[in-house]
Amino acid sequence: MNKQEVNNQRTGLILTVLLIIGGLLYLLRSVLLPFVIGIAVAYFLDPLVNRMTRGDKISRTTASSLVMLAFLLVLLPLLVLLGGMAISEVSDFAAHLPEHVGNFGEKIKLLLGRVQEHFPTLMTHGKENMLAGNWGESLKPVAAVVQKIISNGFALVNIVSLLLISPVVAFYMLRDWHGFTGKIIDLVPQKHKQNVVDGMQAVNRIISGYLRGQALVCLALGSFYSLGLWAVGLKLGILVGFIAGLISFIPYVGSISGFLMAMVLVVTQDGTLPKIIAVVAVFLVGQFLEGNFLTPKLVGENIGLHPVWVMFALLAGGALLGLLGMIIAVPVAAIIGVLLRYLIEHYKKSALYLEK
């Protein structure tokens, strides 16, 4: 068997494995979410366990147990607190929903009236009705994407199983992390082992730099938006701020979505012009802090992932696999980026590139 046949077999094997993995992810997307979240939690907490086990003063099992216990003691009260505040705000808003809808309708009519007053030809021959119809039609694609993400995410997963399974998976992954990675590396052919190890280290640097930094950015932005909108006096402001911060891992989408939700709420709540300006100011300051301080300091600019590539990966993952796809989008994007750089490097050393 010549070298070309060996290379063809290797390429075919790699493509077959990738297709099998992709097919399994798609078929099992509704049950994989608790396991993926558990692995993600273990990945975040692994450096802390590594520090605790240096010098063999404490076993990895004990360190993993202590770290997971501390994580749950911090996370659960926080979820209860935020959940209670969200339920309280939603209940209060729902109690006054007809009033808010009426206020919003009046504001829209007033706005259309002013537009017609200044641009009479723009709103003639029933164009205002057409505008309202087109507005609804324009929101349908967005609603479809959101519905797909929800239906492929939490709607297909029992929340109780998510809360029960994910911590267990995280504990076992923390305890056996080095064992798992060692077994994967051991399966790699000796000839390519060093290249694979170097590639895994590069991917790990990218993923850890992005995910851990972006998590801190989301937490900081969510806290700022929630406190800012609460200080403005916006009902549901804490919930909107938390959501805006949570989805800020998608570049620009979190801030834009939060801003639009906040503007709709401030209008429906019969907000005055100073309150509207205050809401705008909250998001402008948040964007200034994110662009000039939070992202450069916490995420950095040299992680090797372009924001456009990250945005595409997240939206494509959400469209294909829902919430599961958005969770694994950045690791997959990092792996693809490393593979592309490896292929480009070898291509520039090939006879095809060097031939004159």
C-alpha cells in the first residue's frame, strides 16, 4: 500500500468519524444538554481543582467534592434569589398587562400620527395598516429562530433531570479529567501524537481564554444592566438586564436585544422622555464599558477567534442544535480554526504552493 492510499484511508476515516459524531449529536440533541452542561462546568472548575491537588496534599476526589460543593452553595442561592425577583416582577407586570398594552398602542398611534403630519405622502392609502402588517411579518423569522432554540433546548429536557444530572456529571468529569484526556491522546497514532497534543493545547488556550473571560463579561454586564434599569425604575428591568447580560456572549446580540426589550417596556409603562433617555444611557454606558474595559481586559484580543466567526458559529449552532449547539459552538469554532491554520501551514510548505 503506497503513501497516497494510506493518506486516502486516513482522510476517509477522519471524515467518517466526524460524520458519525455529527449525526449522533443531532439525533441525541434532546438528551445531551445536561451532560454537556456538566462537562462545561467541569472545564471551568478544573484549574481550581488542579491548584488544590498540587503537591499531592489532597486527593483529586476530595478536591473535586469540595469545589463542587462550594460551587453549588454559591449557585443555588443565587438562582433562588434571581428566580424570586424575576417571578415577582413578571407577576406585577402581568397584573397590569392590559394597561401596558393600551399605553403601547396609544404611543404607536401617536407616533404614526406625527409621521403622517410631517410626511403626508408616506402614510396614505392605507400604508399605516401595511406598515403594521409588515412589522408583524418581519418578526416572524426572529420568532422562528427563538422558537427553534427553545424547542431544541429546555423544552425537550426535563429541568429536574438537568439540575440532578449536570452536577453529577461535573463531579465525575472533574475527578477523572486527566484520565479522560490521557486515554484520548493514547489512541492517537505515535507519528502524529505531538501534532495532536500541540493542537489540543492551542484549542484549550483559545477556549479557556474566550469562555472564562466571556463568562465574566456576561456576569458584569448582566449586573450592570440589571442595576441600571432597576435604578431607572423600569418594571422587569432586573429580568431584562439579566437576559441582556446572559446572551451577551453573542457579539452585539445581547445588548441590542436588551435595548429593544427595555425600550418596549419603557413605552408600555407610559415612560416619560427623561426615563427613555435614562434607559438609552444605561445601554450606551454598558456598551462603552464592554468595548473599552471588560472585553479587552477579561477576554483579550489575541484568542484567535474573530468576532464575526464567533457570531456565525453561535447562530449556526443555535439553528442546528438549539441551546446545545450554542454551548458547543465556540469549542467547535476553535477546533476548526486550529485545523485551518495547520492545513494552511502545511499547504505553504507543499510543492503546489512553492512551485514557480
